[in-house]
Amino acid sequence: MPYLFTSESVSEGHPDKIADQISDALLDNFLAFDPESKVACETLVTTGQVVLAGEVKSDTYLDVQTIAREVINKIGYTKGEYQFSGDSCGVISLIHEQSQDINQGVDRATKEEQGAGDQGMMFGYATKETENYMPLALDISHKILQVLADLRREGKEISYLRPDAKAQVTIEYSDENVPQRIDTIVVSTQHDAFDEDDAMLAKIKKDIIEILIPRVKEQLPAYVQALFTNGITYHINPTGKFVIGGPHGDAGLTGRKIIVDTYGGKGAHGGGAFSGKDPSKVDRSAAYAARHAAKNLVAAGVADEILVQVSYAIGVVEPTSIFVDTYGTAKVDLSDGAIAKKVAELFDMRPFAIEERLKLRNPIYLETAAYGHMGKTPQTVTKVYESPYNGRIEKEVELFTWEKLDQVDAVKAAFDI
């Protein structure tokens, strides 16, 4: 019997995402000036205030207040009527040095012996239903909000948009797990004040359906465009007006959108957040490594859909387990357990090996902190960092290395595909 599946995304101006971006901007600056920095940085945003907390071990010193303000302004919180602005908000720093009890389990005589920064399990997932091997409902949700942000910054076709927004997409699947049509699209977007509520709601709905959605469709392949039928149910700002938003409407915290950050409810999640954590924290690095493995396995033709789990004990070098679930879609004559054994041979999941393979001790994290950590296009960019304490540094870095299909040939050879 056909079934419905839903995923959501949130914009870069959502309070939790503001917090994620500030935390990752701080991490990037620490890594830019000291690649060996150990960072676990949390951010709280609320009306007119930013609170920074966490543990850092680094040879560098940062003007964390300025970095936080720059992130907030770049997102678009630049006006007094938002009750939250990068130029006027208070920024309180409660960051202190990392506990030696934690650090002794990570640092070893040789880097290869580096232990995991925490215990826990991490998941990577990939599916053939999109070109970037991501779940379709989440992929469309991200694109809706990215295009909405483009329209906000352009300020031409839709001039009243404010930074806070959420989107949700529901897709109908066949018994064979094939997308049939988009059933429902929900968009809630913050906006300027209007004189008349009913006229406001009508205009926003019209603009979303007639301006935003066609732009989103243009970015999608033909087989996905075909899912946009005339039978879609739209809920646009369903609670009514949405003038009060951002940190003035709700407090935001780092790490509170872990499902948006990963697979939109498909696959699984180990529970650990990403933003603000350096790659010694396997919550982040091993989740990226598991995605890298899952994506290359699906791309190589091992299965149409794969979940990879890896687990660790704090301070221990080797993972405690590697698990694979192909959901019955395997194209090779092996059990999931046998596939997992080959995955362990193909992908070195020791913490330092992950850092080296995916080039994670670089300032590459701010770009992950909105619209998902997975599914984006790998690219090489040059980034510039300036500090009153450290001077100016220019670095060429690779973004989203865990999205590279650089192990497909090795996977095919190992599985005789």
C-alpha cells in the first residue's frame, strides 16, 4: 500500500542554525590559526544576546565577539526591528580550557594512536533516489529554503522576507519505495509587518507558490519536477502572521537540528550533534566517514540503499563495531554482516585515519552549518582569516570531502562488481 514520508529543513536564520553557524565559525578560526586545536563550542542566542560556552585547547587566541557578530550580520540580522542584530546584540564568552581528563584519552605519543574523543555510535546513509544520494524529501526541503534565502537577499521579487524560515515536504511512495508525487509542502517564513493580515497571508501564499516553487523546480532533474503535480497541498504560514521570529521569537542552541543536519529522518542518527566540534570528536568525524562509506557503496552498486553504523569507546583507537543495513536492496550475493566486514577492510575508521583521509583539520565547517552537512558538492576554495592577535592567513581547503566518490573503484574491486 502506498505510504507518505516527510522531512523538514530550517533556514540559516532559524535560531538553532544561527547558533550552529556561530559555533562552526569559531571552530574554523581556531583551526585556521592552529590546526591542532581541540574545540567543543556551544552557542545560545536569544533576544539581543549571544552566549558562548564550551571547552577549547589551542595555541591561538580569538576575538570571539567579533566573529559572532560577523556571522549574525552575514545571515541577515542587521535591523533593529528584528530585536536581534549583529551590530547591537550582547556577546558573552564563557569559553574555558578543555578538561585534561578528556584530553588524555585523545592525545597519544603518535597521532596514529589517537583515541576517540567520546563513546557513542554514528550513522551514515545513502540512497539512489537522488543524484546526490540523499533522501528526496529532505533534499527538496533544503532547496526550498536556499532559494527562499536567495530571494530574500535579492529583495526584488519578494521584498518583505526576514531571515527565519522552515520548510517541510511530504512525498507519496509506492509499495516498491519509489516516489510517486509530492503530497504536501509546508513553508513558514518570517516577514515584515503588513497593514492587513488577510491580504498579507494571501500575498505570501501566492508568492511562495508562483515565484519560489518554480525556481526550486528549475534546480531539480526532470524526474523530480514530474512529482510537482497540481494536487499538492500547500500550507503557507499556517499559524498566520510570522513577524516576530529569529532569536527574539525563540531561543536557539547549538546542535538542536541534528535530523535536519543529516538525513531528514531516513536511516538513523546516533544522537550526537556536529557543529562546534573539532574532528577529534567522533560524533562529527565518524558520521562524515560513515556517510562517505555509504555513498561510495551505493554509487558502486553494492545496494540501492545503505545504512552504515560505526561505534567507539572514548580513548580507544579502533571502533568497537561496524554495522551495515542494506534494507534488502543488496545487489551482491553477501549478507549484510559480510558486507560490513568488507567495509571495515575498505574504510579505516580509526579517528586519526578519518581526519587524514577526509582532511578534517582544516577550516571547512561553517559551510556545513546550514542546509545540511550531507549531500553538498565537494569543492576547493580559498578562505581568508584575519585576527588582531594572529594576523592574516589565507588557506586553500577542500569542502565536503566526505561527499567525494573517490572509493567507487576500490569498492567495485572488493565486491567483484
